[in-house]
Amino acid sequence: MKLNLKIIISVLLIASIFLIAILALIPVDNIINYAENNILKVSIIIAIIVLFIILLIFIAINSIYRPINKIKNTISDINSGIKNKNIDLPTTRNDEIGEIYKELNNCKESLILTSKYASKLKKNKLDDEDDETIKNNIIGKELIEIKENSITIQKENEYRAEENKKTQWYQEGIANFSALLQQDFNDINSLSEASIKMLVKYLNVEQAGIFILQEKNNKKLLVLEATYAFDKKKQLNSEFEIGESLVGKCAKERKLIKIDDLPEGYTFIGSGLGEDTPKTLLLVPLIFEKTLFGVIEIASLHKIPEYKINFILEVGKRIAANIANIQRKYASQKLTEQLKKQADELKEKEKEALSTIEELKKAQDEIAKQAKENLEIMNALVSVVSVVFYDLDGRIIDINQKNQALFNIKKEDYIGKTHFDFLPEAKENPEWFIQFWEDIRNGKTRTKEYFIKQGDKEMWLHETFTAILNEKGEPEKVINIGVDITKQKQLELELIKLKQNN
């Protein structure tokens, strides 16, 4: 039979008080006298009282010791890892020991739940329902916080691992493209074919094309240079003006165009499973040193993440730089060929010029010789014939000595005068005078003979008027050479008279 600890202690206390009260009421002498006279009775009473007290003490000790021992064993179990997980302390007691039992059971249960939580935490198999079982436990709260920190660290590690993976993918791609673009491409077509093929495979997209800016018929057009899996409809539209369609718009705006919802019928991707509309369309301008060289168009059945778009932009810059190098190389070769051709032509012209110079020199020597001869002839002619120089309007600008002596005139009296001033026939027929000089100005040579009588002196004169040409072959002035034919005319007259007399 289990007695309540409070009852046992109360009985002991009441019994002790009762005995002390009795002993206090009885005089000490009476007690001593009674004890001396009734030793046996007193001894028996004392023995009974002592036994009763011992019994009460035993019961009290037993009531305290056994629960304490259970508590000790339970605490020992808890300390040793809760071996007897299914053995709980009795909860039927309503005293303090019962309360201690309840708290120890709760503590034990809490530790068991905490242990299970820790085990799941170690195996990373926790969910939010597990948090509810230990959220009111101080250790549980710490474990929940550890779990949350662990989840955060795990997410951060996963994020860093993903970012490292993206970085590694980006760097490997750039290295592969750098190796590709270091090849010595002879033309833009081979560069475009190799670049678009590698780009599609590395990005794992389904369709791509590269348009190169070219000039055709004095117009700048974006011409499809290389493709990968373009449908026939797209390949038919192989040329666009700047601003025309999405390709032309990308070139005009010189910035990336990304479309996740494509216009219906813009393009489709064919595969063994049929045809489908792309999920994402990218158009990337090829720009190097602020100069546009073309546009890359990429279509994919899957959305293209941002890090891949950054990769495409960087690759686009490098492709544009290589296109610029090829164009510069081509322009340099063309210029070299042109300069060589010009040098050859110049060399040939130099030969021709040297030959021409040689011929000119010979001609010049010939002209100089002829001029010398002409000068000698002219000097001889001037010394024996009358020479008058006129301007193109028929005014006298010079007269030689022979003319002055022949006509007995002074040069200064005739400078500036015309035929019209001293020839009677010119005054008599002005139209003749005008036509005469018009013919000379047009390069014709005119001759005339006329009779002159000055006092007793009679003279016949034959004159020839010829235009003197300048370096351009244009009439510059007119020379009049007059020959005295008086003797010839006199002979002719005498012959006529003789014929008449005969």
C-alpha cells in the first residue's frame, strides 16, 4: 500500500507533538517514580513507541527513497541516451513526486523527439511538421535554427555551385570560340559557317542564322550568310534593309532584342516529332568599334537564361572583330593589287612618256632646226620683200624697212591704220574689205595685186595675207608679204604690144 508522503509526515509530526505534550503535563518526579515502580511496563511502552517511530520512519524513508531512486534511474537513462524509451514513470500519484514524474516523463519524451529530430537533421530528412514537435523545446528551438541555417547554407552552396557551373560554362565557351576565331579564315562566309555551327551546338539551341551587312546596288542590306536548321520560308527572306523586320530593327537600334512570345508564323522549328514554334527568339547586333557588321538570329524551343545571353553578346563582339579584320585584310589586298596595277600602269606610262619625250625632243630639235631655217628665210625675205603685220581687225602693228623704202613712208604714220584708210578699193567696196578680213580670221590665205602711182613712180605689187597661229592653233595676227612685180608686169605689157603689132 502506497501512503502519501504528506500523510506520513503529518502522522509523525502529530505523534511527536502528542508525546511531548503528555510528557510536559506529567511531573518529572511522577514519571521517574512510575518508571522505577513499573520498569517492565515502561520498557514495553518505550519499545512500542520506538518501534512505531521506526516503522513510521521506515515508511517515510521508503516513500521518499523509491521515487528518488526511480527519478535517479530515469535521469541516468536520459544521460546515457534514453535506453528504455518505452518505460515511463507512473503518473497516478497526486503528490510532488507525481509532479516530478510527469515533468521527467515530459523531459524524456521531449529528449526522444529532439533525438529523432537531430537524427533526421543529420540525414537531411526534415520537414515543417517535424518543427512542430520540438518548437516549444529550448534545445528544439536551437535545432530548428540550426536546421534553418543549414538550409540557408545549403541553398547558398547550391547557388554558388550553380554560379560556378555557369562561370565555368561561360569561360570554356569563350576559350573554345577564341580558339576557333584564331584560325586564319580567308573569307566572311567560312567564318560565319564555323561560328554559327559552334554557337548552336554550345548553346544547345535549335535554329540560328547570321546576317552580314553588305552594299548592293548602292543600298546597305543585311544578307543571310550562314544558317543552321533554318526553315525554307526563312531562307527565302535572306535580305533585309536596315529597319525592315526584326533583323533590320535590331540593326537599326543596335541593341539586343529578346522575344519570348513570337508572332504567329514568324518561324518554326522542325524535328522528328514534328514542327513547333520557338519559345525564345534572340537577335544580337554584331558591333565592333561602334561599327555595325551584321546580326545574329537565334531561335530555341526553351527559354535562354541570362548568363547564356551574356555569352552570346560577348561572342558577337568577337565575331564582329573578326569580320572587321577580314574586311580590312580584303580591303588591304585589294588596295595592294590596285596600287600594284597603278604602279605597273605608271611604269608603262613612264615608258611611253620617255618615248614621247624622246620623240618630242626629236620634234623639238626638228622644230628648232626648222625655226632656224624659217628665221633665216624670214630674215632673207624681210630684206628683199615688203612685210606688214596686222592684228585680227586689220590694223597695222608693224612695218619692215623694205616697205618703208619701197613706198617712201614713215612707220609711225601707218601704225594703227587699216586697208580701209589708204586703199581706194576698200573705200569703194566696204563689203569686200569686211569679207576679206573675215576670210583671213577663219584661216584662209588671201592674195591681191594692185597698181600704185606715187608722183612719177609707177609700181605693181603682189601681196599675200596669211594668219599666224598661236600654240593652240588659233589665229593670233596676220602677216602681209608684198612683192614688187613691176618689171614682170612691164614685160607682160611689152609682150602684149608685140603681139598686137604682129
